Amino acid sequence: MPAENINALAWDDAYPRPRLRRPHYMLLNGPWDFALTRGEAPARYDRTIMVPYAMEAALSGVGRRHREGDVLWYRHGFVLPRDFSGKRVLLHCGGIDQHGAVYLNGKPVGMLDFLHPTLELTGLPAGENTLVIAVSDNLRDRAWPYGKQKEKRGGMWYTPVTGIWQTVWLEAVPQAYIRDIIAEPRDGGVLLRVAGVKEGVVTLADGAVYPLADGQALITPAQPVYWTPENPRLYDFTLTAGEDSVQSYFALRRIDVRDGRLCLNGAPYFFHGVLDQGYWSDGLYTPPDPAGYERDIRAMKELGFNTLRKHIKVEPELFYYACDRLGMAVFQDMVNNGAYSFLRDTGLPTAGLQTLFTDRFLHRNRRGRAMFLRWMNETVRRLRSHPCVLYWTIFNEGWGQFDSGAVYRRLRQLDDTRIIDSASGWFRGGETDVESRHVYFKPFKMPAARRPVVLSEFGGYGWKLPDHCYSPDKTYGYRNFKDGAAYMDALEALYREQILPAIPQGLNAAIYTQLSDVEDEINGLVTYDRAVCKVDAQRMRGLADEMRAAVRR
């Protein structure tokens, strides 16, 4: 599959699922008719909204919050392309916050949400069709994962996101079709497990052919090249099965623990990363165009980083494809749910209460626990074949944390090829692969630990640029500076005095807070509008070089 120049693409022509490409599809992004009601169907659609931006985002054309209890009504007309004739038609949308009831030509046909991202449409006429999606969102329902959203935003909480925020698209498939391809690392190769079909042929870009038998194919390239952030080698292939054919890719890579070190492809590797919230000033959950993902990744690589911790948000596949292709390791968080308590989840842990005898009895709401586990299953299903994803974070700073040992074991059954961080920050006590610490208000010192040590959050230094800030009168950061020189000097000293000395002692990863400013938070390496990089790139790259050298000693 040829590398895609996504800089030249907009949301109305960017193929949304690079890991499973077919030629017959139709994107439905762009202007949709829009209305708000108290639940009943609208008498008329009195405005327009731009999909795929949430209604709160400026780029949506609406740019405001809804009232609690409002239903968002989206309407769009389409005519099926001729090449859809005789095929099954699938409707996809991986990002609707929270629930989308779908109507086709006036009749209800099903639901779309994170747990149900695909719906088959039947009985489509050849002429004009009308698609309606009615979205409801109850942010007070703490059983539904919500991440950093809050009704009253401020500080470390951000503007809520409501409605459609990812690409809506149609896809034509044969009666028997390839539903998914899971790529599992094997020594010197990869095992492809295919859902939907049993027999077929896998053809690599170099012409090598492997049979698909009983839904599986073991691929062992003659001269294997392993994926790293420095050399992100992808293997393109085509899978043909019956009437169906898809283009996809895989990579060869493995991550494990050896002698207390996180090792990438058998060698100790230091994960030098930043926390990535996935918010944009004009699009909120959605960048202004698909190239926004690539711009962020390239900006961080230019500063010497090799890792993004995707913070309690699951992105569209285009983000992970860009990380696969450009070479950026991803530490992926699950999305938290459950009630948040400042005293329990921030105050006492910051003061030092970070070890629990057990978390089995925290967040005991059965519906909330079940919902979290369902989201975790779906997150793994969506992302497990992306080589860039090397590390799962289950719980962050106690938000929604429960029975982490049992959840660890469940996740390990779903995926035994990645590192699992059961509790990032604090409330340690359950099973986990790493000792994961957050340190903001005191110097970091290497702890005595039986597992590899990961500094999964630190820093958070702030420098506010008045012409590039969200809140002129509000500032949120952990240590703030008034000028760029003092800010850069302090940041360099932080790495030199605390991170670099800890690497030879066994520190495996350091995740700086954070990639960009977000609303009141002014602790980003770049501004919220992505217009200004606050740090000296040459000095940052020099630090990165020293960190790479330190892990080899």
C-alpha cells in the first residue's frame, strides 16, 4: 500500500480506515442539516453543522453547548454510487458522543456509538436516501467513559464534546467479506488472524504469497526488518478472499521486559515522551484537518521525542496510522469513567498516600464497572494491530479505578504482546508490569522497585503567550514562568538534574506534561492553536541524544 500524503487531504476525502482499505466507499463528511429539540423529532432543520466536528467546536459552525436533555438531530441526503450495486452497505462512525439513533428514509435502523461503530443498512433504493442520526449525551451519567470532559470546564477539565466527531462513511462489501485482520507479533514474523472468511491469499508488496487457511496466515519475511520509531518499517499486503479484497499492512516488532528494562525488539529502549490530550483550539476532539495528527507527530519528533502517551482518549485510526508510518511509539490510556473526587484522587495522593491495601472495593457500581470493561475490550479490538501501540494504561490517578489486579488479568488475556500499566500515578497494589509514577511538586528520585520504573507524568511547566492563549484571565500550570528564556532553562535543568541521572539507575520512560496547551492549561510545549513552539528545538534534540546514550551504558 503506497504511503499516503495526508497533508493534501481534508476530512471530505481522507480514507478513514487505512488498515483495511477497499475501493468502494463514500464519505459523508461536510455540511449536514441540524436541529436541537427536547427529544421529539424536529419540525424543521433550522441550521447547518459541519461533520465531523462536535457542536461545541468553532469549526462545526455551531460553537456552543446544548442544554441537558437536548437531542442533536443530523440529516444528510445521499445517492448510492453505481459500484455499490448488489453489495451489502455498511455505515461507519467511530466517534459519536454518546449515543446515535440512526434512521434511514424515516425508519429506525439501529444505533451508533463507541461500542457499536458499524451498522448495516438494508433496503437502500437506487435514488435519493435520507440519513438521520439523533444524538443524546448525558455527561452526568458517570458509567459512560468521559475522559477530561466536564460540564463546567476549567483547570485540568475541558469543554465537553457532544455529537459526531469522527468521519461518517458508507462502505460496500460482498455478501461474505473480511471483517477484520488482527496482526500478532511472532519471532521473525507476524500471525494474521482474519475474521469473516476462512480461506484466501495474502500477497506482500514484494510479491511473496502466503495462503490463508482456517482464517490464519503466518508471515515470515525472508529478511525481516523490525519496526522502531527511528526506522518505522511497514509491510504492505493485499488479502484476497472470494469476492473480497482489502489492502493492509503490518510491522515486525516486539516489546517485553528483560533484566528490569523495557526492551524494544530485544534491546533496552528509553521511551522519551509527552502527554498528548488530543484537543485542538478550533476543533476540540477533532483537528482542523487529518494532517493535524501528522503535524503534531512531526513537531514532537523534531524535538527529539519518540513516544506519545495518548491520554484517556481513543483517536480515529488515522492518528495511529500516522504514528505507525512516521515512527512514534504510543502509550495508550483506557478512557476513565466513575466519579472523581479531588480529595481521594488528587489531594491525598499528592500528599503521599499512594499505596492501597486493595482497590477491589473502590467504584463498586456494577454498571460502571461493566461499561469500563466493555470499552476496554473495544479499545483493544480497534488498536491491537497497530505496531505503534506498545503499552496499555488501565487506570489513571485513581479515576474510576477498581480491582486493578482482576482487570490486569482480563487485559492480559485480550493481549499478551504489550506492556500493561495497571495504575498510572498512584494507588498501587494490583498486578502490573511496571512501577508507574507521577511527580510534579517535588524532585523525582528513583524508587526501589521490583518492576521497571516508568515516570508516566512529570513536569507541567507553564509559559503563557498572551496572543496564543485560550483564557486571558485564567492560568493553570504546575510551575509558571514569565519569559521564554527562564522557561527553557528550567525545562532543560529538569531533564539534566532529574531524568538523565535516573536512566542508568533503571528509569525506562519519562512522559512530560504536555504536548500542547489546552484551554486554561498553559503547560504545553506548543501553544493551543499550534502556532508557536515554546522550546528551543536544538537544545531539546541534544537532551534526547543524551538520553539515548544513557540507556546504553
